[in-house]
Amino acid sequence: MDAASVNQLLQNALQQQQQAFNQHMNAAIAAAVAAAVPPAAAPAAAAPFAVARVARLPPPALFEGASAKLDEFIADIEQQVAWYTVPADDIVRFAGGFMRGAARDWHTTLAQQPSDWASLVLALRARFQPVNSAESARAKLLALSQGKQSVND
């Protein structure tokens, strides 16, 4: 084998090594870029309750059937539904997840589950809000005292 053909073989081997090195480097760069760039967000339909915001709300207080806590529970659930964009079909089930004790027992044993949030709120008010709540609120206001004197005195 003469010097020219050996030189040609060395150049071919060098080119193949250079091509293999370039392919390896391109693959390494692509992998590094893929690791550095977060994957595209999943579509909203993929998650049961899509979260469009980064900030999180604290979970609502559990409702155990106390009439004094009913308005707070309703407001908390409405805030959660608006913040996390809970689908209308899932709001009743979502709210039921935050009921405990007597409220959960009542909710699970309903003969016919409310179909929407407004129906659930009406049913909750009918069951857990006393009929005379306005009267009892007036009585509490009249009974307010500071020390031994009434508020009016």
C-alpha cells in the first residue's frame, strides 16, 4: 500500500469520526435544551379541575352542618369554583367533598341529588339554616351588652 492510499484512508477515518462526533454533540445539545425547557402545558380538558393560575387558595373549611357556618361554606366553595374554574357539572360533587359529619350524611342520603350548584345551595339552606334565623339575629342584637349595661345604655 503506498503512502497516498494510506493518507486517503486516514482522511476517510477522520471524516467519519468527525461526523460521529457532530451527531453525538447535536444529540447532547438537543437533550440539554429539552431538559431546560418545560414541556407544554396539558390542555385544560386533561385535568378534572384545570388550574390556570400559579397561586393556590387555601382549601375551604369543612362544613359539618353548623348553621352559623353555612354562609361561609357557600362563599368558600364559590370562591374555589371561580378560582379553579371547576366545570358546572362537577360543582355539586366538588362541594360534597368538603362536607363532614351531619352534612355529609345528609348529602349522601338525599333521595335525589341536586343537579346544579343553585339547587344544592337551596337544599343546604332548607336543611341547615334555621327558619327563624332573622328573629334569632335580632334577639342576639338586643341581648348585646357591655359589662352590666346594654349596648343602648
